[in-house]
Amino acid sequence: MSEPYRHVVLFRLHDGTDDATRDAAVAALASLHDLPGVLEWTVRVSDDTRKGVVVVENALFESEAAFRAFQAHPRHAEAGALLRETADWWVGDYPEPQGRDADDIT
């Protein structure tokens, strides 16, 4: 069996983005929670606004293959189109460590 795959995205909303647009972006991301292969799905607006408004997406997929299928899904493409107009983002994707203590992770 393949290992779970973590996908973390920080979306920094463009300066001047209004609350309605922010809420639509959060809702679009949150709606992806039920796509196939998703094990965990969290979307939140960060409390820390020192660098602007940041939306955090933290997801865990069954496998890297499930994540790749998620990326190709039309609903993901729709959410991505909205976020391209609303934010810049940074992505962290990696196999989720299994069965190790935190001290063993480098």
C-alpha cells in the first residue's frame, strides 16, 4: 500500500480583496473536502495578518496518486481559477511520514 500524501497551501489574498471575495475563495476551497481520496481537509483564514490575509489549506490524501487525481478534477480546476484571480500561493507537497517519532523526522 502506498503512503498518505500531504498537501499544504498558503494563499495570500491580494491586498484590497473584499470580505465577500475572501469568503467565496474559502468556500470554494472548503467545498473540495468530499473529493475522492481525501482523508483530511482543513481550510482556515489565518489569525496572523502581519503579511496580509492568508488562507491555509491543509489536506491529507490516501496516496500521491489520489492527490494527482484530485489535481485533475474539474472542481479543483474551478477553485484554482478563482484563487488565481484572488491570491498568490505557496505549496508544500510530501509523503506523510508514518510510524516515526517526531525526533526521527529531518
